[in-house]
Amino acid sequence: MILVTGGTGLVGAHLLLELTKSGQQVRALYRSEKSLAKTRTLFAANSNPHFNTIEWLIGDITDIPSLEDAFQGIGTVYHCAACVSFEPSDEELLRKVNIEGTANMVNCALDFGVKKFCHVSSIAALGDPKENEIITEETDWNPEVRHSDYAISKYGAEMEVWRAWQEGLNVVIVNPGIIFGKGFWESGSSVIFKTISNGQSFYAEGSCGIIAVEDVVKAMTQLMATSINGERYTLIAENMPYKDIMDSIAGNLKAKHPSIQATPIITSIGWRLDWFLSKLLRQKRRLTQSMARSSHNRETYDNSKIKEKLDFTFVPPSVFLKQLAEDYRASL
């Protein structure tokens, strides 16, 4: 049987879509009935009748007793659950969920004799390049470089996976870039469709690596079907400027294109103003210092390892962004 964590999130839900299509026995963790709604809706939207074949189990990766129940009879694990936040006040939560939670997962995998473990990390956990250097799976992490709390927590999670690998657990790690996928329009990268549809004026001058969620799932399942062990893979379809991403979405939505460049001065004012308003109105931060800083990054990521190892072909951003724009309009 397969165990999936994070089955009520973007990657986990799309992974469950794929696994159930082939009739595999799957157990997935969830924390509340409310959290199941988006996954159930995603299955219905994709005409997948197998939602109820999943063995849903209430559990939490930070709660060891619930994990001991979840690991009974499990042969393989896809660990997709994580906390994604750039809110400074969430530092403790990030460490607890991403580092401690992953440690609990790999410890249980070792104790219950799991055959193979797939961990969903992030390009944020990859190394820090020297000037003009392309980032690969081998780029060294520099602890003296300033990282976001999220990046530190994902790097710490990977350290737990590598520790378990040294103790005998077969593992693969995937490091996706910014993931785009349908069905979760109010969270993650998908929020950009709503933002642009509402008339976003500013664009960031940096760039990032992006990928369709279907390709993340395809890479994970293909890697788990091989004898590959103790390897990590960067998953991006393309390195793209934020302006090009936003223009593509705006064009497909027939919305106004962002036209004002958010310079470092503008973003530095923006995150301070956002901090003040969050305190005044007691609302969640929308632009933190780390978010403002990363919006100017122009790192380039190398996806050649997965392409060469699996003869992997990525869906081009021009294709999946167009499809997602259509899906977004259909969801309104």
C-alpha cells in the first residue's frame, strides 16, 4: 500500500489523481473534513470516480501516534505535506512541520520497513550559486547566505531524509520550482490568476523556475518506479522572468498587463507598509521582507539531470499557463 501525506494540497491531491487511475491501494492523511473538500472537488472536475477508494485517515505528521497507525502495511511513501509561509511569525511552525514532521516520517518509514520514500522539497533548499553560476543539485548550501525561514526549514527537512538514507532507507528527493496547477485557486501560486484578473499593476523584475503540477507528479511516480536511490532532482520546466509569467497569464485571461516595475526601492517601501497595515488591521502579511528580496532574484536552475536520467520532457509554460487560464475562467 502507498501512503501519501499532503493529500489535501496541490501536489498531493494531483498525485492521488494519478495513483488512483492505475488502481493502486492508497492511504492518505487528512486533518479535518473541511480540508478534503478541494481534493474531492478536483477528483470530480477530472471525472475521476476513485476518490472513495482512497483510505483516508485522520493524522498529522507532527503527531507520532497517528503516524504509527498510518504506516501499518505501507510499502512506499510520498511525503508531500509541508508548511509554506514567508510570514516571520511562522518560523516556529515551519520548523515544527517541515523539519520535525519530516523527521517523524522518515523515522516511521525506517521502523516499519518502508521500501522507498519520496520527499517533496523545493528549489529553495538547493545551494547558493557563485556569481553567474547555474544552480544544480550539487550546488553547495552556504549557511552564511541569508535565507528565508521557509528555505531553511526545507533544507533542514532534506537533512532528515539524508540521515534516514544513511540509516538504510531508500529515498528520492524532488526539488520543484514554483508549481502551477488547477483546483487550488485561493492558495499558493494559483492566487496570481485572481490577482491578475483583478488588474495587477506591478511586476517584479526577478525570475524563477516554474513547472506544471502534472509534471511534478509524473517525475515523482517515475522515480519511484525505478531503482534510483539517494538522489535529488531539480524540477522546473523553464526559468522565466516574473514579467513574462504575468504577461502570459494576463494575455490568456484577456486582462490588463502589469506595467509598473517594482524596483528594490518600491518593494522595500511595500513590505514595510504591509508590516504596518498587518499590525494595524491584524491581518496576515501579503508582502514580507523575504518575499520582497526574492522578487529581485535572478537565479537560473538546471533541469538536465532529470531529463537525462528519465528522458523526461516538461510541458512548456506557454502550454500549461494557457490551460490554467481557461480552467480559472471556467471556475468563476
